[in-house]
Amino acid sequence: MALGRSCARGVAGTSARRTTRGKTGRVKRTRVGVGRWCVGERGERAWSGDSGARGGGMRGRAVGGVDLDAYEPKYVREPVPVYVMLPLNVVTNEGEVDDRAGLERGLRALSEIGVEGVMIDVWWGIVERNGPKKYDWAAYREIIDMIKAEGLKVQAVMSFHACGANVGDVVEIPLPDWVLEAGEKDADLFFTDQYGYRNPECISLWADNALTLAGRTPMNTYKDFMVSFKKTFKEELGTTLTEVAVGCGPCGELRYPAYPENKFAQKASQWRFPGIGEFQCYDQRALVSLARAASEAGHIEWGGSGPHDTGGYNNLPYETGFFRYDGGSWDSDYGHFFLEWYSQELVNHGDRMLEMTKKVFKNKGVTLAIKCAGVHWWYNTRSHAAELTAGYFNTRAGNMTPERDGYAPIVRVCQKHGARLNFTCVEMYDSDHPWYCYCGPEGLLRQIRSACARFEVPFAGENALCRFDQVAFDKIIKNCAGEGNDEEMWREGTILPPMACFTFLRFNSELFSPGAFESFRIFVQRMRDETGLLDTSVPGEGGKSSAGEHISSESRVQLGL
């Protein structure tokens, strides 16, 4: 994560800092925000910037007869804030901060161009690596202090999964050794596919309440971890630490590990895009749950195992009996039963995780969140095969099965607990992908956002791939801004409201290269200019509206000003 020193100086004309010294003599930097220099009648210069949302600042001041507030944008609706994901290995497996100097320079550069904050994975496999309840928060303490010093906010992800088995995983961070040892004694602790492969990426949801981890259940273990986090960072909760996202599965997403790349488990079946993946319901606790559900449905013959005609990880839908377009088993009484059970077990797990997280962080001033996966391949087919194996019962109408919205139940869980839903694919077009994969990231994103709008659940977006091109940035801004201003139509899901926030993937050396960082700086400014709703009634010089005068040249082109 080597970053050039030049980025620490920021970009001229985009933000400012006031530098003071505390009682100890240590330099304190207070971010004023994105704005511009104003010149008074006698040549005085002062910074006019965004200080309202971030505290402090220079609002209400005048220099040489110039009202600085007159140069501030006034919003009826605030712009969508931008966050940046920190590197997966910002803390090493040994519990040390990776490239401390580069991280500090990068954080300062992000603060200076108006980024709201950063997202950080809080890895279970690092913090509790030394044994049950032996928490090591030292590196995270150091990083949080660095972020706090730059006036940035933090979205903390409770990462109860391993890193290294999925797209974009460039490092290996396993679960704690003592958890893996528990899995050797109880093989059904992990999700299992039809071939008997046990996936050590995360603990099976069917083991949530099994006393398998040194006398604790996984749920109790997750809770103890978050309580320790809360106690360690109690001073920052609600101020610097403003969001806690609880990991509910692989990649921290509420889904099954249906499409693992398994880069560090070469003996396992290797999924490759656009394979349909596999159902992960073959550990003994899962099979007991399935048998019970089948008995309650009056069909004990449905409870022996998962479907027999689903193919393998890399099959395509039309190659299987279960997922094929016409006459597939998904469109049958049995298929409906199995998919209902499989998806509801996932929803129930998300409900349990959010319920527990809400209790831990009650009255702490933080937003809760969970994340769903952007399984967009085969979306434009009837069976939505890849979504089904991942746990989302989201299908078009078949001959026997009605059309299903597989994400509405998850959104309702978020509504129940007052949580935000995070989702990816914000930068994608359908045309970005091969036609024969029937990908539909645009339709999938709209479907989930519409469900969030109907249930009034805040929606937060991320990009799936790290891109710095204008096409991707244009798409992100358009999606973040939403459609229109009719709140009634938002609640109906007819049109889409603005996103709650956007988190950019990712903080890396490419981001801080000169060309990419300049593109990103312009993107952040455009997000500020184009996703908020300006108050055009603010009088300018001569009584005329001045709301558009502060808009950047890039945004003026986009907005037609």
C-alpha cells in the first residue's frame, strides 16, 4: 500500500485546514471542508467551506464585508456522502498496522478532497487470534485514532468470515485457529456442499446456537466480540464511529457461500464466473432442519437431502434439470418448498444477527447495517439460478411458481431493526458483461432499491469493481442522486430516492496515482454538486439566486448550467 508523498498535500482549491497547537504542543488539524477562498474588500483572504456537516468551521463569519455564508451552497436535501474502503489487510495477520505512514498520508488526502469517511473490516481472525476472549485491539485503536485526527467518520464491519476465497480477495485472513480446531472436532460447524466439502470461510448458520466454540455458541461469540469492541471504542461511538455493519456470511454478506473461488483451498471445487454455484445445505444440522420442515409440510420424502438435479458449481442453468428455463424443478411444488425453506433459513439468520447487534449497540448513536450480495449473473432468466443457490428466492413467474421478490423479506428485517441495507453493483451496466451470461446488475439494483423505498429502509451503495473511468463515475452519480423529489412516489417504489451514502472500493496505490486521484477528486466534488438538492431561493448579489454559482465546471456541464 505504498502511497506517494504528494497526495498528502491534497489538491489545491478543494479544501482547507486550520492548524493549531494544543497544550502539549501537538499539531491539531481541523478540516474546514470543500469550498474556496474568498477575498474581502481590502484583500483579506479566508476560506469558505463545508463546515456544517462535519463540525467546527467558519460559518457565519464575514471578512472585509464579505459574508462567507453567501458562498456556501444551501441544500434542501444534503448531498450523498462518499466513503472509501480501507485495504483488506490494513491490519496484518499479526495485529500490526500495515504501512502506517502511507495510511496516514492517504487519510489526509481523502479528508482534504471532501470524503466523509472510511470503511474498515474488523477481522475476527485477527482480533481474537490468540484464543477465546483474548482480544487484541491495539492496531485498530491506532487506526481509529488516525482517522479521528483527520476528521473522518468510520463505517466498521464486524467481519466474522475469512478472507481469501472470493472475488477481489488479495490476501488470506483465516478464521481464528481455535475456531478451525473446533471445526475439526465438529465438522458440521461449517457449510457443506453435496460433495461433502466443508467451507472454512464462515460458520454455518445452522450452528448459530450450538455449543461448539469453547463452551460458547457462535452467536454468543459474536456478541462477546462486539461488546469488547463497544467497550474499547466507547468514546468514538456516535461521533467518529457512526455505522456498524454486522457480517452475516461469506464476504460479510447475508448469503450462502455458493460460489467460492477457494484460492487457498485448491482441493475444493473451483467456482468460476458465470457458474450457477451450489446449494450449501449438507451439514447434519442443515439436513435435520430440512427433514423437520418437510415433515411439517406433509412430505417427509422431500427432507432426505437437497435437490438431486442441480448440477455443479460451474454448470449453466440450461445444463441442469433443476434450473432449466422450461420444466425445471424450481418451478414445482417440491422446488417451491425447498427454495422457501433454504431462503427463509438465511433470512432468519440475518434477523438473529441484527437483533443481537441492536442490543449490543443500543443507544450508542450508531447506524446498523447488513449487506446483500450482487449476484447479477443469470438475473435475466426465469429461474435466477445463481441467486437461488446464494439463498435469494428471487424468480420470475413459472408455470406453477408465482413471481418472487427474494429481497423484500431481507428488507423487512432491516425495517424491523432500524438497519440500513448495503448493496453493490452501483457502477455497473448490463452491457458490461457477456450477453450469454444474462447479467442484470441494473435491474437487480433497481429491484432492491425499490424494495428499500417501499419499506422506508435507507439504502447504501458500493461499486463492485475498482474503476476510475468517467463512465463508471457517471453511473454512480446518477444512481446515488435518485429520481425526482416526490416522497410519496418514493414510498410506492415507483421512483427511487437518493442513496444514504456511497462507499468507494478501494483505498490502494492505484487510487493515489496522480491521474486516478484527480479523477476521484472530481468525482467527489461532483457527488457533492449533483446528488444534493440545492435551495435555489437563496438570494445572491442583486437579489438573484446564487445557488448554482459554486458548482464545479465538471458538474455544470452535467447539469446543463
